Amino acid sequence: MSSIHAAPAVPEKLTWAGGSEPLKASYGKLMMWFFLLSDTFTFSALLVSYGMIRFSQPAWTGAHEKFYFATTHWPIPEKVFEAMPFFHGEAPLVFVGIMTFILIFSSVTMVLAVEAGHRGDRAAVEKWLLWTIIGGFTFLGSQAWEWSHFIAGPHDLAKAAKDALGNPIVGANLTQNPYGPPAFADLFFFITGFHGTHVFSGVILIIMVFFNTATGLYDRRGHYEMVEKVGLYWHFVDLVWVFVFTFFYLV
């Protein structure tokens, strides 16, 4: 007498059908938030390192009007960044203040571009993205001028810091600078350069989004979410600059 053994039932494979989006954010926006969070750690590490090095160095303790550049103490920022294009007098921190205003204003135009995308207004998205691109390139051009002036050093070599032999230091690089300890220029180049790289990357992304908007790609998709995702990145870059400006130029 033979018996028939029934094959064990194979459980049906369960797959997740999507469900509700976490925090009402799409996959693309969620991944952008993850990237920005990781980048926050990077910038935080740089600024904390700056603070530790800055306050481990001797500070100027004399009268403000008697300050002079030397490798023995940390320079006063407003004495270093006091130049402006087409202006021959002293304007402490005025130029970097203008740079900051330009970048913050570009963040406003990006907000307007995102808002126009929510309304599906293609022409308005193009207009505000273009203004954001102009603001980004203006900031980068201003930063390039500031770098060139910083590298060149004071026009009056009598104001420059002296090397070990007592000669004025000409030009700033990663080993010496005419303003103060070598770490001052190292941190300036690395922190502002790293942020400038983010600004340049953001401008390139916005140009790509502008092109896609102008060709009607997002109209065919039925949404302008990409504008919002790039907007998140641009706002992050602007916010980071506020901290860089505060730590490096004001403290």
C-alpha cells in the first residue's frame, strides 16, 4: 500500500509595495538629506579643528590700533581682509560682507524657483534659476579675487610678517604667509576652498536643472521635484557659509 506525500507548501514571497513615504519625502529627497547630513559632519569637523587650532595659538593682546602682522600671534581678521576691488582705502570685512549678501540673496531666488515649480510655472522657474546661477558665479568670482589678494599679501611689505631671518614674507602659501602663523593660511585655503568647491558644484547642478526646465523635461514628468532637491543642496551651501563667515572672519 503506497501513500502519497503532499509536497510542503511554499510560502508566498512577500514584497514591500511601497506604502507611505518616510516623513512624506520621496526617495530622491531622502537621499539628498542623507548626503547633506554626512556633509554636515565634514564641515563641522573642519570648523571644530579651526577653533581648536585658533585658540591654541597666542592672540594679540595689545591695542587694536597698534596691531602688526607676525608669525608669533594669530592675526586679527579685519586687518587681513580689508581690501575691495576698485577701492584703494581700507574697508575691513566690507567685501566679504558683500559676498555673504550675494550668496544669501541667491538662496532667496532659489526659494522662489522652488515655489514656482510647485505651481508648475515653467517661465518663473527659469527666471529664478538664472538669477541663482548669476549669484553663484558672482560669489565664486568674488572669492577668486579675495584669494588672489590674500596670496599676493600686503602691498606695503613693511606691514608683512617677518621670517626667521627678519626678512618680510612675500606671498601666502601652505608653508608661510605674511599675516601670521602658517596654520592661518592653511585653514583659510582649505576651508574656504572646500566650501567654494561646493558652491561651484551647486552652480553646475543648477545649470543642468535650468537646461532640463528650458527643454520641458519636468513638464513632461509632471513635477519639478528636481528643482527642490537641488534647492536643498544650495540652501545647505549658503547655511555653511554663514558658519564659515562667523568662525573665520568674525571670531
